[in-house]
Amino acid sequence: MAFVGGPVQEISINGRNFAVAEDADVTLDLGGFSNEIQMNGNGTPRIIKTRKPGMLESVTVAIDKDKQDLEFLQSISDGSDLVDLSITFADGNIYYGSVIITGDIKGSSKNATAEIQFSGKSFKRQ
């Protein structure tokens, strides 16, 4: 079996589909737990588990000004609710979760794109 990398095919944010830039190197953190080791005085270790959110970073989406894509994304960022997100990778695998946009949304006039970060509940594979 081959390991497949490549560009993200598509992302759906609160029901709206966005094309993802072919050169975007999207990173996915499924969420769950991160682990830390702390030592006891007698030299034995303790595992400290801390919950962490799922994160999707460096998502560069195509922006259509006529469809008011930037305004749509900003309204999600301005809101207080998590929204549904699904992302389809080059190998056909789809991950989904409930997220909110984190950080700033800045549209590029030269490339007609915006880079977005998301954070929320743990991501699952469909």
C-alpha cells in the first residue's frame, strides 16, 4: 500500500464548500490528549494527561468576493458557536469536526485566497 500525500481536495465550512490552494500545506491535529511526564521523589514517573482541542492550520482557501466569502468566514469568527467542518485530503480520506475560526482572517488580493486556522472538538475520520 502506498502512502499518499498531496493537496487538500476540498473543505466544507458550515455547509459552504471552498477550494483549497494546491500549494497549501495543511496540518491536522486530531485533538484528544497530550502527555507529560512528571517525576516523583523516589524516581518513579507519573503521566499527566491534558485534553487538547482538534486543530486545522494553514488552510489557504480560494475567496470569491462576489459570494462574499470573506464576510461569511468573518461571521463565523464573530459568532460564539462551533460550526461543522469537513476536509477531504488527496488520498480521499475525509475528516470532520465542530470548530471555530481562530486567529485573524486576511484575504490576499493578489492570490484571491485567505489563510485560516480552526480549533474545536476532536476530529474524526469519516
